[in-house]
Amino acid sequence: MGTREDILVLGLTAGVMGSLVGGLMLAIGLGMVAQGVHLGWVLVIPAAPIAGVIGKWLAGRLVRRLQAEGRI
């Protein structure tokens, strides 16, 4: 079983990384759309799902690490 520390670090890391990646994609995409470059929608639309995928990837990495240590 993972400890509170593992879960806390996972939440903080996933939140920060997801916010950075999703926020940058959103900001750059909306900046492009505001200037009339419709290709910016390619960055705006998948910003939130990609931010969530980062959290899922980090959680999977934590599970593999805990399994290797024998705590799960």
C-alpha cells in the first residue's frame, strides 16, 4: 500500500505538470487564434486531456515503482 507521502507527491506533481503543459498549450493556442491563425485550435482543444494523461502516466509510474519495492 502506498503511503500518504506517495499519494501527496503524486497529486502535487500531477497537478503542477498538468497545469504547466495544459496551460502553455492553452495560452499559445488562444494567442494564435486571437491573431487569426486557426491552426491554434489544434493546441487549444486537446490541452485539458493531455494534462490529464500526464497525471495518469505519473500514477502508473508510481504503481510500477511500488510494485518493484514490494509494497503493493
